[in-house]
Amino acid sequence: MKDFLRLYDFSRSQLEAILDLADQLKADRQAGREHPLLKGQSLGMIFAKSSTRTRVSFEVGMYQLGGEALFLSSNDIQLGRGETIADTARVMSRYLDGIMIRTFSHSDVVELARYASIPVINGLTDLHHPCQVMADLQTIREEKGHLEGLKLAYVGDGNNMANSLLEGCAVCGVNIHVATPFNYKPDPQVLEDARQAAKLNGSAVIWSESADEAIADADVIYTDTWVSMGQESEKQERIRVFRDYQVNRERMKLARPDAIFLHCLPAYRGYEVSEEIFEGPQSRVFDEAENRLHAQKAIMVSLMNPEYALFE
Ligand code: CP
Ligand code: NVA
């Protein structure tokens, strides 16, 4: 496995191996044990969209692993002036040991990975956000002790988060119920692939329009912004369409009493989630944000240190 582009590319045992390593790196860090597993290596981080968590956690993660990270705004490199992805990939492969990219089109990331001879990690595209879901799965395992057989409800927009959660849950044996308005369903191919993966892993994949049905008896309630990066011009229309999809106290009552609330952040209180739930006792959003660091360090080590390579 050279790249980390979408979770459907991985088997359950591979994702679990990354999560186990993430737990170990987190425990090391808490105990003050250093782990320079990528000593002397360099990661290029290409950003065509804004970021707080992804940028800071990858940069700090590389530092903690004994390497370094370079922030490359796509506006400042020649890619932004029309140099091709193929040429950028081949040039960067001569200097760096890995590339993390956050951009719009998923096919651009696939092309970058095709031409790069070094690992490429997807730090969010319009279609997927796999690094976030690894942190989410780590958080759920910490809270519930296991993944298999749990029910996760995703409520809101059928966006990159919905797509990656569908894949991550299906591969790891978590039942997932996604509730979105009819015209804002997850990607149809992702939904189909998730159904195939779920069949192999004994879990269920359900889409419906009903947020209440999704949340009923769920162990994990997840939502994301109604207006993703690049959709700013649709903001008013989206607020109107999604207004009945808020995660609030009434809705949370339908979930299991020990259910937790997750959100990839940034969050917009009063829209996709009420202030009360976001700040309430069931919310684990800041543990989840912290786990971006540990999960991504595990991803980088698995791709960039041959001793930790993922085998099937
Ligand atoms: N959740 C997430 O990816 O956050 P950033 O956009 O801040 O990186
Ligand atoms: N769906 C959001 C996730 C941000 C981390 C977006 O793409 O903007």
C-alpha cells in the first residue's frame, strides 16, 4: 500500500493495525517516550483549502516522529500557475518522502498519487476525508472498547465526511445509518462500495431521509457543517434545506443513553448542532480532534517506515 486516499482501499485488519499503532503512539506520548520512527524524513503538505487541525496535526506529528513538514499553499507553488499535477508529483518525489494534499477534486489526488513515487495522503477532497475518520474510529474504540456491532448515525449533508464514514464503518464492521435530504445523498458509488464492504464485514449500511430513524438507538451521533469549503455561495439555500437535520437535545434522547456525539470540526452551533449538545456531557469532539495527531502519525509511519508496512 503506497498511498492513503480512501478507506475502501484497505482491509479491516489493515485499518485495525493503523488504529493499534495510533493507540501505541498516543500512550508513548502520554508517557513521555520518544518515537523517532520517521527520523530525517520530510513531508510536503499541499493545501488548496483552509485548515486548522489537519495542518497543525500533520506538522507537529512529523516533528514528533523525528522528521519535518513543509507547508505548501497551492497558491504559492507553481501548481497554482498551471504546472501539471504529473510534473509536480515527479519533482516532489525527488525531494520528499511523502506528500499530504488537501484540495477540491478527488481525481487530482488520484493523479498525484499515480505520478508520485512516494506515499500520498489525502488530507481532504470534495469526496473523502479518510484521515478524519481514522481519528473518529480511534475515539469510538477508546470510548466503547470495540467497533464491531456498534451503530453510528450520521445526520446532515451527504458530503466528504459522510462518504468516508460510510467506508470506514463498513470496513470495520460498524453499522452506519446516514440521514440526509433526498438531493444531498452521499456519493452513489461510495454508497454502493460501502454496501459491498459491509457485506464482507457483517455490518449494515442504511441511507434514509429521516434523522430520527438514523439516531434511534445509535451509539455514536455524528454531524458536520451544512456548508463545506467551496460551497459558500449555496449557504442560504443549504441552511433552508437542512434546518430539520440539527442534532439537538430532543434528537439525542432517541439515541442510546450512553451515546457519544462527534463532529470533525469546525462546528457551527445553532445550525448542524445545538450549543447544548456540542458543549454537553456526551460530546467527545476535542478528544476526537486530538486523535487526528495520533491517527495520522500512525498512517504516516505505516506508509513511510518499511518496518511498519501494511500487509494483507
Ligand atoms: N476536521 C478538519 O479536517 O479540520 P481542518 O479543516 O481544520 O483541518
Ligand atoms: N465537510 C467539511 C469538512 C471540513 C473538515 C468541508 O469539506 O469543508
